[in-house]
Amino acid sequence: MVIKAIIEEIGKYAIFSHRWLPIGEIIFGKISGEITLAHLAGLCTPSELGGLEKLRQFCTKARELGCSLAWADTCCIDKTSSSELDEAIRSMFRWYRSAHICVIYLAGSTALEDMEDDAWFKRGWTLQELLAPARIKFFSKDWEPLCQSENDKLNPEITRRIERKTTIPESQLRDFQPAPHDIPIRMAWAANRVTTRVEDRAYSLIGIFDVNLIIAYGEGKSAFGRLMEAIYQKRPHYEVFLWERRPADDHASRAFPASPESYLSYDGPELSDRAFKADDPTNRVWAGRSGSFGDNSFASTNRGLRIRCLDVWVTLRSDPVEVAQHTWKLTLRPWHPLERDIEDVVALVDSQTSASFKMKPPRLSAAIGVLDYLRDESDRPGYVETKGSLVEGRDHFGWLLMCPTGHSGGWYKVMTYNTVRLRFKQQPRKSGSSLRSIERSLIQVHL
């Protein structure tokens, strides 16, 4: 332990987070072997002096913060080597995590009061550079610290401003754990961030979701589809499908979203906190019964991604209402008598879907394909799950599905602009009464 502590002390390093200059950064090819900043200054062109000054200031701050080593992405990665670039991108989260401290340079900020307006918060790569390190330190454009705390992740004023800007809770800023969990929430953090190359929208999230992905610049938007596949293969969970709007147009399956923005409408709780707990009072009616939520056996087939949903057939309760240009609100009600305890379902759809519901006679059947149904995990030999349950005490999430009336071709997913959810109607409860549940058949959907 003593030897380990000595090695860690000798090898501790500061790591740099910043926005690249349009021109003039000091890159790997400018530095060869041992070289001093003074010697480097003699090799720089006039356009590189701004990059040199930024690098010099970073090294100065690293030394002041107790580090004899410093790492900057501009000059510590040989981007002419595809193998080195591949390794660097896939290791980046770990490198930021292992750093003694991350020096964050806000080139557009002069004081704490304007830090939220800095363009640093809109870049794709800076999300993991904010989440991964245990210790961070913000500096203004003049290289003055924005506050006097040793670790800005422990400064309530800083973390409140970051949460207000990014929606990332203080608890996640201070103790973020990379994993393929809470996908809608983490994707929303990444939404509307900008990267120079379109593939980096996916590559910059590899570490956050703790997945492995081959780097292939030139693949374009397909990178995001591969990222989503890697996430669901590592953790087959329904939350990967809680997205809205149009699917990716460059992926064979319609089950995958086009970008992180597809998750922006999700407004539910952190999904990792919604696991089934038999001793939870909300779930006491299920005590003694094995179960968890959603299909965990979905798979890619030659017909697309196959997933099981619990079907709740619905009909239009009232005429569609136009709530925005080309956006219509559908109020749907479950039509089966056993589902009378379910509230009306709201779906925001486009004009074409709205018109389909108004056809007389109806040419389409509609249903909500519930993704997070309570499943029966029976251990009976040869048991094949055919039914699931809706349970009181939680919101259920699903897709709006449609099928041509009398057609055997199967259900297809309809694009919606909101997260479709079902819940039980509220009603007075007598002391000791059981929670309600509805058991329904499962259907297979191919996307």
C-alpha cells in the first residue's frame, strides 16, 4: 500500500478541458522528445502563439495544483495514427477519471456570474470531461479561478449553476458512475451539444455508458445507431426505447432513435431507482411473487428488432386537437371493460397519424404497447412468457402502435412527440386494501 501510494503521488497528473481554437493549437507533431516551452516558442508561427499561451497557462496551473505531469488532448494524441486515436477515444473517460484534477478553461467567461453562458457547456466532449474527474477547477478567460474552493465539484454555488445549465443533479456531478443505466436522462444531458465531426456525438458517450465501440470515422450518423446497439447488448432493458420523434433513417431497425435529442421529452424518474422491490409498500401486493419489469430477451432478427409488449387496445375519446403546427393531441381511452381503471392516454402525433384516427369507418386498430409491464419470471421448466401485468403505483411507458384493421401483418410503431404513459386512475383507498393490477396478453413487435 505504501509503494502504491508513492507511485500514485509521483504519477499524479492534471488533465485539460477546453474548447479548441479555430486555428493555432499546439498539436502532437509540434512536440518531439523533451522540449521546453521556451524552445517551443521559437518553433511556433504567429498563428500558434495563442495556442502556446493556453498550453503554458495550463502547465502553470497544473504545477500550482500539485501536479508534476500534465495531459492535454491537443498535443498528447498523435491523430495521424488511426490506432492511437482509436485507443485514445475509447480510453478518454478513464484518463479523465484517473486524473488528480481536471483544469477547465472557460475562454468566454470573465466571472462566476457568466459561466453558464460559456460555449464550453455546449460541446459534446466536455460532458464526460465534466462527469468523469473526481476533482475539477474552473478558470476564466484571464486564467483566474472562478472561486476559491480546492475542488469546484464540492462548491454548492458552482454545482447549482451547472445543474441549472445542464440539468445534471449535484449528486451525479459529485459521484457519477459510468453504466448503461438511466439512458433517457443521460441522453438528455448530451442533447443539443455540438461536435466538429458527426461521429463524435456517439464516440463522446462511450465512456458515459461504459460500452465498447470500434472507432470508424467516415461512417457518419451510423455511429449513433451502433452506440445504441452496444448499450442494449450490454444491458437489455426497455429504457433504451423510451424515445420520441422519428427513428434513425440510416439504421436497419426502426427501434433506434436518430440522436440524443430524441430523449428530450422524457420526464420520468431515474429508471435505475424503479427496480422491482417486493418489500416496497407500493408493491406489497406482489410480495412473494418473483418478477421484474419489461422484456429482457429482445433480439435482432431478419425482420428487425423483436420485442414483447403488453397490449392495451385504445380508441379515440374525442376529436384530435392541433396544439402546434403539424402537431396534434390524441386523447385515447382503453376500450376493454377490464381496463376501465386506466386513465386516458395522451399522444402527440403528426397530421398524417391524426387523420388516420378520424377515418370512418376506422381502417386502423390502435394500441399502447407497454414496455415496462410486470413480467412473471417463473422457473418452471419450458415456461414461455405470454402475459404480463400493469400495476398500480407507477407510471407505465409504451409506444403507440397501429395495425390495419383485419390485417395479419402485425403492429407497427407510430411516431409520437411525447413519452406515452399509462397510469391507474386515482381513487380513495381503504386501509389494508390491495393495489390494483391488470393482466394482459403479450404481443411481439418487429421494428
